[in-house]
Amino acid sequence: MAPLLGYNTNPMKIVVDGATHLLKQLPVHVGVIMDGNGRWAKKRGLPRTAGHRAGMKSVKTIVNASGTIGIKYLTLYAFSVENWLRPKPEVSILMHLLRDYLMSEIDELDAKRVKIITSGRTNDLEARARTILLDSIERTKHNKGLVLNLALSYGGKAEIVDAVKRLSRDLLAHALKPERIDEEVLRRCLYHPEVPDADLIIRTSGENRLSNFLLWQAAYAEFYTTDVLWPDFGEQDLHRALLDYQNRDRRFGKVKP
């Protein structure tokens, strides 16, 4: 599926840094690398877990703001396959925070017609967190608002490997011929082929790495980095990223006539 460029059908005015702007061009799919929780906590002399807890407030803010402004798909890089290598107490806290977020926010998310999906090797998640996640997905599966994609136990390389495994099974079952494999065939084996490619990738905390996030889907994404640490990232920061995005000239490798 080719990258999609979204537009507001009803352009809205937003105020950023005291100036009024007309926001009329929106990305369809925004991915966010939520970075800086640990540094936020260290600056305040707090344990890393305090940074993760503070970061959950930003999750709620950005999910609400994205739905309000008209973004269709929001993928949050919540827990990577590499994060399993962190100290066990920190991993345990992250699983606890996932459970807390879903249990405390599910009523509001459902009321706002948010549809929850997940990408990643979620069978590896802590059992209670996985059960609550699956219950949330089931409850919201018919909602027609913002699609909130939680990337959990996720890695871009792992997603491509898992897709190749699915292709291999089809090949071995003679349900697919090698010469039929193209980008679209492989794409259909990704975790959520119905989700369009990312238009905008936001990374907080000033880092400029993709960190194994949406490697396939970010092929023609626009990147926006900010020095703001994730727990401090709010609605105004999201608006700044969207204003920057709508001034980008997206050609997808082509030359405009």
C-alpha cells in the first residue's frame, strides 16, 4: 500500500506560542518514539520508574489530542523487544503501568470511539497485562474513531522476520509461488497490513535514531525530533510537530511536474 497523505476536511485553528495557525494538512498515521522518561526522572533525582509513571500522563494527553484533531492512526512505541533486557523490576513496572493505563482509561477511550490494536510479539507479555490488553482490543474493535496502535514487545526487524515466516509457511504449503512475492504480498504478512504507512515519526528527547521502530512502514515517513522529554511532551508540542509536517514537500521519490 502506498503512503497516504491526509487532509482535514474541516481545517482548524490552533494557537501555538501565542500565534494562530490554520492546520489543514494532517498525517494519516503518526508514530511516536516516546523517549526520555529516564532522563526526566534523573534530572529530578527520582528513580527511572517515576519517569515512566509521569510519561503515562503524556500518553493520555497525546491520545486525546490526536483524536480531537483528526489523526486516524497513532502508533506508540510502548515496549520494544530490546526492552526485555532491562532490569526485571523496571520491566515489571512497565507491565504494571500498561495494565493501569488500560484499566483506568478504557471507559473514556471507548466513549471517544478509540479503537485499540497492538503490534508486536504480545504472547511474550506478562499474562495479566496481555489479558487486559486483549479485553481492551475486543471491547473497542468496532469503534470508528482514532486507531490507537500500541507497539508492545515490538521491533521492526522482528516484524519483518515474522512476516517472512508467514510467507515461508505459505510456500511450504504450496499456497504461494515464489515468483508471486512482491512488496504487497509481504506487506499483507505484517502485523497490521490494513494500517497505512507512517506519514510522520515523532521522537522526543533530542535523539535522532529510529531505534528499530516501524522499519517497513517508515520508508517515506517525515521525521520530527524535539529536545522535549516525553513526560513534558504535551498538546502544544504535538501541534508544533504537525505544523512542521504540513510545510514538508512530500514527493515519495518522484519529481513534481
